[in-house]
Amino acid sequence: AQASNVTAMVAGSNPKLAPIVVMGPRSAWFQSVTEQGSRMVLWLETMRKLAAAKPQRDCHFAAFSGHEIGAIGSDHYLASRAGLVKEALVWIFFGSDIGSPGQPTQLHASNDMLEKWALASFKKQSLVPSKVLPQTGAARGEAGVIQRQGGQFVTVAGDSDAYHNINDRWPEAVDVGALAHWATAFADGTLELANTVA
């Protein structure tokens, strides 16, 4: 079979500034409403907000295929963009199951600045992650690839009773209202970060 990553870029007004990369997997088993669908909601809303606002930093967007078979989509993306891992200000990785009804969420950031930025962005939407992971802990998914190559990252992930399960489908698997708050938090927060010049 042949699969494709989906990529885009919102050009910033100051290309000398370090770019931002917003990423998440797009492929999975079954319907994956909350595992992958929730990520794509955040990804698309962040892209929409940034495209309308014309930020200062370049903002790259990548939705990867092959997540469930060794993250081969992200490997291909990185292999064709030498230097981007360390060049980017931050890699924002949308973890799985964001907005699953009644489930915990966890935040993992690679440094103090990004952790504080994420928590402040969430607070504006009255969101508080259930757990903040140690910055030096091993990152999961494609964020782990970035971490191992020395890049800076932020990721939020949830939990689900239907993870990797045929029951991960509309409408039971996702709380649309909660997901909308997460999408707004990330879109607004990423725009704020994309306009920082320090």
C-alpha cells in the first residue's frame, strides 16, 4: 500500500525567527474518533487560526501516516528536513484521546518556558491537565523522536476506554465540548507563541 503524510506551512512575516512545527498522526486502526480524530481537530483549528492571523514565525504542519507501524511517516518527514528538529522553537505534538469523556490528560514539555506557556494557554479555557510529567522523562509517540534528536517539544495526551478498539467511534468516544476547549487553547496559544520575538 502507499500512504502519504499531509503537510502545510503558514509563512511568517519574519523568516529569521525559529519556526514552530505542529504535528500529529493521521492513520490508525478502526475509526479512531478520539485517538486520531481529536488530534486532527486540534491540528486543523490551529492551522485555521494561524493562517487567518499571519504570524511572525513560520509555522509548519505535519499529519503523519504510519504512526501505528513504527512512526515511519515522521521518520520520512524528518529525513527530508535536515536540521529542523533543533532549528524549531518548539514541536507541538497532539497526543491521542484528547477530549475523551471523563478521562485524565497529561502534559509533557521539554523545558520550563514551554510548560508555563502550555499551562497558561490551558488556563484561559479553564483546562487543567490531570498530570504534568517530568521534563526529562521519556516522551511518547512522535514527540519521543523529537526528544531523542535534541528538539524542544510540548505534548498533551488523554486516555480512552476505547483505545485501539472498534468502539472508538462517533459519538460516544468523544466529548465535543471538551475537545473544542482544547482546540481553542492550542490555537490561541500557538498564535501567541508564533508572535513572540524574544
